Amino acid sequence: MSNVLPPEQLSLAERLALDPQARAEFLASLSEEESFALEYEWGFWARPKQRAPTWDWSFWLILAGRGFGKTRIGSEWVIEKARKSKGGTRIALVAETAADARDVMVEGESGILTVSPPWFRPRYEPSKRRLTWPNGVIATTYSADEPGQLRGPQHHYAWGDEPAKWRYPDTWDQLQMGLRLGDHPQAVLTTTPRPTPLIKEWVADALGPNPTFALTRGTTYENRGNLAPSFLDTILRKYQGTRLGRQELEAEILDDAPGALWKRAEHIDAHRVVTPPCELVRIVVAVDPSVRADSPGACTGIVAAGLGVDGQGYVLADGSLVQPTPVEWANATITLFHLHRADRVIGEVNNGGDLVEANLRSVDAMIPYKGIHASRGKQTRAEPVASLYEQGRVHHVGSLPLLEDEMCQWEPGVSTWSPNRLDALVWALTELMLGETFDLRGAMKGYEEHGGKIFR
């Protein structure tokens, strides 16, 4: 891939940087006040792809690789809308979690507070989840994990960050229904792409005959001038040319790998549920620490799943962490255990032996724990669980994008990376649905005898 973008894809600032004499003359022509103001003039720094389309769109979908500048686009667009609007205008800021809304959209390095000019900086009230600009425009933060927050509030504009990772489709439904103020409500959606039904629907709209979505696509490489050379060198060496690199860097929407055991549409999307439709008679949390915890991208798989009285499996949550310390993954595992009122933690003892149990008990000495030994290879362990999906007997509760990506991209005998999220999923469902330690019929009988309630 070329290391230099064509001039028409560069910002005004980048074009001037190519001609030192012109740049020097331009800067010399500015007063001190103009030089200061230029720092906050987005039209000078933005590349053409980072500027809003000029036609009358309702939604602007930005599908771009890591480091493209998506957060900066969202922040600058919100600031511009706030500046041009009158008091009382309301803007929704929706992120995957409440922490992401605060740490990325509001306080992040490219967040609203950071890039706002001093003369038009909003007052931030974290306890109220609110930003208020000097002219009375108000923005409120929302968590995509809590769609109910968006029931009722109305907005003129919205910025949704990483919607490809939103767990509940209802978040988009509620946000869209609340965009009903003013003459022309609009929303910007910034995300690294994933082949979720929502993303596919939006792209199809953008490419259709009467689009309501504007679509901008971009790669990590287009923002190389603002990225650390060491970062680029590392990710190019590790990910360029791989499926993960094509998705995360080149922003391709990749569906299932040819040799993957799971097919996204048939095995996962077709059987997805919003909530389990019945009582769960047993819940476990499986943890699979990475063998190489110090390697970049190393992940400890942490997955919660339950068994319903209908005999079906329900995958409840993916709490996996990338490069966690032992204390961090132990805390995350135990938190997930208590959050879902689970019965047991399952841990693989091949990688770490008794250290997994010891690490968990150092955080919670009373945690119910079962160590399991992997006597078979990953593919052999995964195939029976994949068959459960093929039979329609396993349901994902909401969207679990990182886990689902791993399931549909890991190819036995081909992929060289370790699917730790997938491993944790396999251990959990094997324990619930393929093991011999739990009497489902007895539990179902007890369920009926107690009027449909399970006592654990």
C-alpha cells in the first residue's frame, strides 16, 4: 500500500506541509489571534472524508479502521451542531457503555471537551450525564447497554459511537424514534465495521436507490500522519494481510471464514433472543486464561451461559479481557459470576493448573469452582458445541460481537491465533449441555413441582 495519499485526499494542513515555503508564508500571514484560532478550525485540519456529506442525509455512517479519526469526526460534528443551534437544542451521545461515553466521547483525547475551543467549551456534569454549551445547547450521554435510557427523551441530533458493538438492537430503535425534534434531525454513527445485521442494513440503505444514510469508508493508513510510527510498524507487521487486519485496519465488512465451524446468519443470528424466554435452571461462568498473557492482543476468555428449563442453552455475556493481569481477570470472572447469580466457575487447568483456582480464591475464597482438563484438541472440543448451534439449541442473548467474530473467523487447522473467547464458550456449553454432571430432567421436574420456580 502506498505511503502517500493523493493530494485530493489530504487536509489543507497536510497539503501545506508538503510545501515548506508555502506553509511558512501562510503562517507568517496570520495574526497571533488567527494562529490561535486556527488550532480549533476543523475545516483546516480535516481530510475530505472527515467532512460531512453535503447532501440532505438523515444518518451519516462512518465505517473506518482503527485510528482513522472517527472519534474526532463525531466530536467536531457535535460541536459544530451545538455552535449553530439555539438554546434548548438537545443532542444524544450514545456509546457501547457508560464508561465509553465518558472516557471516549466526552473526555477522551479526541473527545468533545478536549477538542472544543476555549471560547465555546461546554460545562460537563458527570452525575447528570450532561454537557451544556454557553448558548444553552444540551448533550446527554447514554449507554447502549441500557436501551431503556432512550425511551422518552427527544433529540434534534445524535452521535452513536461503535454501534457495531452495541449489544441490543433496541438501542438503535429507541434512539431513532427519539430523533424527532427540529426541522431535520440527524445522527452520525462512527464505527469499525462488523457484519452485524444492523451494519448490513445501514450499508444496504446507503447503497440503495433512495438512501437516508450517507456512507464514508476509510482505513487506518489514511491517518498515518497523526499516528505514532511505532504503532503503524507494529500493526502492519502483525496484522496487515490478515482477516483481522482487513476488518480492523482496512474497514472491510468480513463475514464468516470459509473453514469456520459457525455461520453467523444460520447459527447465531437466526436464534438470537433479547432475553431468555424461560427460567434458567443452571448458570456457569467459564474462564480460559491466555497462555501468552504478555503477547499483544492476548485475551482471557470469560463467558457466562445458562441452561433453560426448555433444554436450550443461552449465552448471557462475554466478559473477556485483553491482556489483563491475573487480578483483573479474576475480578472480572467473579463479578460476572455474581451479576448472573451463577452456580459455578469453570476453569481450564491445562494452562496454569491450580493457579487458576488459587487466583480466583484470592479474590473470593468461597467461589464454587470446577477445574477441567483438556484431553482433546480445540477442534474436537468445539465441534459438538457447534453442532448444538446447528440444531438451533443455543441462543445468544443480545449481541456479543467480539465473541461472535471469533466464532465465525477461527478456522481449525488454519488460524494461528488462540480463540480464548471461543474456548470459554465451549467449556461453558459443554458443562451445561454435553456433560454428565447435571440432571436436567430432575431440575425440570423440580421446576414444575415448585410452581415454575427454581431454587438454587
